[in-house]
Amino acid sequence: MSYQPYRKILVSLAQDSIRHGLRCNHPLYVETEQFPDQLVEHRASFVTLQKNGQLRGCIGTLEAHRPLVKDIAHNGWSAAFRDPRFKPVDGDELDQLEIFISILSKPEPVEFESEQDLLEQIRPGEDGLILEAAGRRGTFLPSVWESLTEKRDFLTNLKMKAGLPSHYWSDEIKVMRYTTEYIK
């Protein structure tokens, strides 16, 4: 099932939540009754903001725990005002932001015997990965393949994002994969 027919609704929802956040300092409250059934199913999403082609914020959820429209409204607001890598968006930036939405499939565990085995199973351009080890966790959306095109680079950078050394390996590492439907 595709969310592309709802592209304008979903992008506008994230944008409206950012506008609302500028005025009220919290995400837009969403009444789910006004949306089609597909948009109120519990789904996980990420909202990515770019300004002049550069990342300006990206926040999301990995597990579906609320209706998609509520998740997008909350993540849009969070990407604009709560991403710790950036200062909060201000009103002058609003019209310069591009909004991208990733709707995640349910993550599935990847079974592997070694780092090389894991690398052989990764599907470039398709997989988003969640890596957990040593009490740390990190994820890369499938869109990260655009800048990290090699499997080893993707995995190495994911380890570092999770706060682990680039060369880290342990039999305790857990990896889950997911795909996304990308909406812009």
C-alpha cells in the first residue's frame, strides 16, 4: 500500500506542525477522525528537514506506537525544534525548508555469524539499519545510502553514530533492517 496519494496531506501536516510550534512551542494536535483510515494506522516515521540542500533536522520513531498522522506531526515539530544537532528553526527559515517523510516498515532482525556475513546481507539503497550494542543504539535511514554508498562505510558510520568505535565488533551486536516509503 502506497502513501504517495497522500503526499500533500502528509507534507502539509509536518509543515503545519512546525508553524504551530513557532507560535505555541508544541506540536500540532491532530484529530485523527478527519483522515483516511490508512493515515491513522499505527506506523513509525521520520521527518527530515533540509535547507539549501543541507540537513537541518531529522527526528523519527523506529517502532509504530501511534497513528501515522500524529507521528508525522510530532516528528515534524521535533525535527524543527528538538534535534540536538541544530538550533531551533526560526520563522525566517520556514519558507526555505524542504520536508521529507520516511514511513518505515516493521523492523526485522538480521541473523549473521560475523561482520563479513552481515555486510554480505546488507542491501544498499534499500535497507535502513538499527544497530544495538554495548547499551547503545543508532539507525540510518535508507536515504543515507545516497551519501554512504559502500556497505562497509555505511556500517562503520552507523557504529560511530551509535557512539561505538568504527572498528567495534562483538558477538552481542544486534541489527534490524527496515525499508521506507519516501515522501517529499
